[in-house]
Amino acid sequence: MLPSILSTLNIELTPCQAKADAALRGSSNIFLTGGAGSGKSFLIRHFLRTQNLREFPVLASTGAAAVLIGGRTFHSFFGLGILEGGVEATVEKAAKNRQVVRRLKKIKGFIVDEISMLSGPTLRAAEIICRRVRESDLPWGGLRVIAVGDFAQLPPIDRGNGARPWAFKDSVWTFSGFETQFLRTQTRCRDEEYIRVLNDVREGRVTPLVRDYLNSKIGPVPDDFEGTRLFPRRDETERFNLSKLDALSGQPVRFETIYSGDARAVEALKKYSPLPDALFLKEGALVMLRQNDPQGRWVNGTTGHIKTIKKTELRIELLNGRMIEIEPSSFSLLDAEGNVTAAAMNFPVSLAWASTIHKSQGATLDKMMVNLSNLWEPGQAYVALSRLQQGADLTIEKWDARSIRVDADVVNFYKTRAAVEEARIAAGEPEPTPGVGTMAGQGGQMDFDV
């Protein structure tokens, strides 16, 4: 979610962003949340302009996210491994790790991105380690924690057959004392009808509006379709991209990804990097930019057609008509100390005729066709549909009502906080907590925006 390079553009915060920004510059532990497209990533980027990243690092919940944001993983930073032996054994081992101890004693706090994908036991283990290492009974040993994410999107990995181990269900969530900051104003999408559809899908409700709207978008793929197709599974994605590339005239140009660093780290980077071992391109190929441009000309997910291919430069015409030139760029894997252990160098693009829903999270797509049938994760349909700026750019191959799902615990989590806020306001308390709302949307805004 969080771009690796801070934008230098002058921008204006929405009212709810301004309230959240004021909270971020305070001292409380913060849970920054909201629906897809409400500007969570942008606000954190804005906040980080004034922070020393050595004292306030950004941690990612997954290796793939860490590579994209140029950060470290939550697990490696706290020495958690895979929590082998359970929370207690993990804490004992990490608290004796000299490097973990040194890291935790020199920072003032941290940001954890995509909090929804961290389980409760994982978060609890890290919190206990902090108190033990820092010899403090305060939550997180006195460190400041800013958790960013949306529990209505992709969930933590479920290793059992029981209920999802959401972080907010664990005792560590209440103990941490997170002040919730909701971003309500939709900044990605300005299509009011589409926003209402997204609100219902977010709650897992197949309302008449959702059913009629999605049915109206079903249709064959036009021969001149220039957007990205989202598939649930990776094998479907790879087959489709290669078939589209083969259909173009000429021979593909091969660009090998150049790896550097420790052999084991390189193998890990290959697993998480958006770059393949070899990138095959042709003039006319539809590609997706996989990094944010510091000058704001494109974002992760922007698509366009390759016009010319040179050894050290690609000339791409974006779907918005802008012509750009890009050079090879590097994606890095950092160790727990923030040192680069492996790097992958190649053009920061991928074939964009197709992508998986999981890999699309955090991206803003120009045009999209999606298969919403046989989805299995709560929030998966919402993640897919919320990639667009307007419903006019959506085409649906097929869908079924069973794929529109959300975990009931997530709905209750947000509704409970909304009810608490409404009761507080009814009691006449003077200063409302910034940004608290419900999951339902009204008009051109989402009361709970991501």
C-alpha cells in the first residue's frame, strides 16, 4: 500500500484526512483505516515526510508488500519467524536475540502496513517482546504504533479450520489502546452510484442495487479492450498474458532481471518481487507500471502500450494519452536492520492484460474486466471492484452471489465502534473522535472509506 518514494507534490488534505493527520502528529497509538481509495497510503506518505525512518520504520505484513514499499517485514523486525512452538516460545527466543533487542531499544515507534493480514497471535507476540525487551509495562513497551489497513479487505492467513484470527479479536488490540481514525472521503472514485455498490459489496450484501449493477456490466470482451483482466488464480493470469503477447506480431525482446546480494536473500526476493526472472516485451504490449512516480505522472497500476523498446529505455503511451519514458529500476529486499540484502533490477513493468486479484490490492487500474465467480476469501470481491476510479471502466465476465462475502466479525467490529461513537455524541461529549463512521455509504462519500 505505501509507496517507496515520497511524493513532492503539493496536495490538499480532505477534512477527514486533516483530522487524522493531526492525530498522527500526536502521541497516541493510531489505527488508520477506511475503504479502498480513501487515501490511507497518501496520508502516511505525507506523515513520513517529517519522520526519521531509522527511529520510526515502516513494517509490512507480507514479503511482497515489503518489496513494493521498500520496507521491512513485521516478522523479521521482531524476530518472529513462523511462530514455531507458539507465542510463548517465540517471545522467549526473540527476547534473547541481541539484534532484536538493539532494534527495539533505539526506535521510538513504527508503522505497520496492511494490518488486516497480520493475525492476532502474531501481533500479541510482538507486543510482549517489546515490553520484555524495553522493560516497561506500558503497551508495546512505550513504543508508538500506527497500524494502517482495512479489515474488510484481504484477511490473515488462516492456518486452521476455525474463525479467522483477526488482530482486533485478540486481547492485544484492546491493550494497545488504538485510537481509530476513519478516512471517509472517497478520493479514488467520484462515481456516486459505483460508490454505493462498493459499500454494499464491502458489507457482503448482494442488494438489488448490486445485483442489477453487476448484471449490467456483464458482456463479452471487446476485441479492442485495453484494460486489465483480473483473475482469482495465478495460473489463469499467466496463461492469458502469454497468449496475448504471442498474438502480437514480431519476436519478443527478452530482458533478464539482474539479481545481486546474498544467495538466500535473492531466492526470497524472487518470491516477493513483482518482476519475473525474465521480462518478455513487444512493441504494442499492454504493460502495468509497478512503482509510483515521484513526480506524480503515474501510480502503481497505471497501464499503457509500449511504443518503442531500447536496451535502457521503454517509451510507453499511457491509456490517458501521456507519453512517458522509463529506465530500469531496482526492487530491494531489506533485512530486519533495514540493510539491503538482495536487489532485482529490470524495467518496473509487468504484462497488464491480466493480473490476480491479490496482486491488484493497492493498485489503481485504468480499465478492468474481472471474473467474480468462485472466489473464496472474504473481501476478495471488494478488493477487485475497488481498483477503479469509475464504474464506466468496469466489465464483468461472470459473477455469483457466493463470491460477495465479508467476515461477520469484521462487520461487527466496525459497527460496534460506530455505535460507541454515536452513544458518545448522544451523551453530549464535546470533541468527537475524528473520522468514526459506519460501513454503510451515503451519496458521494463512503462513511467507512479505504
